[in-house]
Amino acid sequence: MPARKKLPENDDSLSFEEALSNIEEIVDSMESEQLPLEDLVTQYEKGSVLLKHCESVLSSARKRIELITLANREDNRQETAQNSPSSTPPENDGASDEPNDIRLF
């Protein structure tokens, strides 16, 4: 049995774009070339490692975006609270000042 090439568990040195490009190259070579089964399996294994890396990078980016979105919402709430008048208008007890006053709520 031939010695298997060691694959990196998670190559953090690759950017998302580089990893994705490598996956595309692997897929192209698997589709277009007549490779022996062992080479196909090795290519599939490399692609699987790269895919896991891409998913990890995407997950991290998604979490960062969610944190940024939450921070922006909190900032907007604080700005709204600071800009709103400190005194609230008195509640109307149901009595109308004018006889033809129409209320929706």
C-alpha cells in the first residue's frame, strides 16, 4: 500500500478565497482527468479538509456580522432613548376634550 500524504487538519494560513479556489481546482481535475481511484480519494480528502476550513471561516464571519448587527441595534436604541423627550405625554383617561374626537386605540 503506498504511503498516504499527510493532510493538514485545518490550514489556517489559507484565506477563504484561496481555499475555495483550491476546491474548484480539485473538482475540475476530478471531473476532467482520468485519475486512479486512490488519487480520486486523496483529492476528495483534500477537498473535504478545504471545505471544512471554508465552513469554519464562513461561520466565524457570520458570528462577527451578527455581533456587529446587535451592537448597531443597541447603539440605535441608546440614541433613540437619548433623543426622546424625558417627559411622556399624560395618558388620556377616555374623556375627550371635543365631542367629535375619534380614537383608534
